[in-house]
Amino acid sequence: MKNYTVQKGDTLFGIARQFGTTVEDIKRLNNLTSNTISVGQVLRINEDTSEPTMYVVQKGDSLYSIGKKFGISVLHLMNYNNLTSTTLRIGQVLKLTPSDDDIGSVGDITVVPIYQNYTVKKGDSLYTIAKKFDTTVDQIKRDNKLTSNNLSIGQVLRIKVGEETIGIEECYGEGFEGGGKNYINHTVKKGDTLYSIARNYDTTVDNIKKLNNLTSNNLTIGQVLKIKEVN
């Protein structure tokens, strides 16, 4: 057990990663009811409670129950494990965090790709699919480890549709020091709608509109939306 003094820019997520523990364990030890922390606040940290990174599927498990247990959405579990369906088998090993190869970073920001599954239909080609999702043929081939452009009807492809950006939303104002929340952010791309974005991130249109103070469903390409707070 050790004490840690919160610095400017700190979040519970970042502190938990730094000390190999979990957000929930820090909140429990410090009787926190939210993720809000302030500069100078002293937190008790238990460095002996490492967050598991792998999970072995047990009888009766589902992606929903596993996600609920570890605070991970079904969408993210499918992304981290390259799953094309929600079917699990006993003894299957699941990643609970993205692999290092999947993670990018910009300063203190962690970037994780978000994928959507697409089932190949008659007449599809890598070019038409790439155009539909505003991506590239090379990106689809790389994400699916394809060595040629040949596709088969019914084949399931992983298509990158966005990125999960876990970082600090600065909320400093006059007389305010520290604080901040972690949000998943999404940059609007061609073809995006509030409905499709909400479905991809396992949230609702109303929640997205509320977080971004939107009064209509209209979006513009390049617009950055807050999707939901990261617990």
C-alpha cells in the first residue's frame, strides 16, 4: 500500500495503469463515488492488485457477462479478440485489454481502433467495401491478414470504422485546478450518422446528443464527438 498525490492532468485510468491496479480498486480504497479527482488529493494505492489482462471462458459465460464483470463493452471484447460472432467456447482465452500492436499514443492519449464486422455479399469487392466505409483496400487487407483481393460470399471482414481515444478532456477554468474526465471520442467520417455511431460504440443517440449539446441529428465530416465517459 502506498500514497500518491494527484498531479495536474492525472486521471484514475492513468493512475491505475501506472501502478498496475484498477480504477475500481482505487475508488474502493478511497471511498470515491465518481471518477473526479483534484490536484493535490492524496490517494491510497494498492500495487498488489493487478488488473487481469486475460480471461479463460467458463461454463455459462457470455460476452455480456464477462464484459459486465470487468467493465468492458461487448464491442471492445470483440475488437480486442478479433471475434466475428458472440459465440464462446469453454476454455477459450480472451484478451481484456488491447494488445500493444493495436494501441497508438499521442502524448498522454491512448488510441485504440474500433472495428465493425461486415459480411461479404454478391458483387462485393475490396474496392467497393473500402469505398462504402471510407477506408482503403490496403487497410482492410492488413486488418484481415489477406494476401490477395479475392473474397467469398459470406466471408466476415473486420472494418476499421473509428478510433477510441482515451485521454483527458481539459476542463480548466478560472479558479479551477485539476480534475477532468476520460471520454471516448469519435471523428465523424463520410456516411456516419448518430444512429450508426451509437450502434458502433454500444450507446444511444440521445446520450451522444446530450454529451455534445446537439439540438439536431445533423453531423459534419471531421466533427469530433464525445461518445461516452470511460469509467
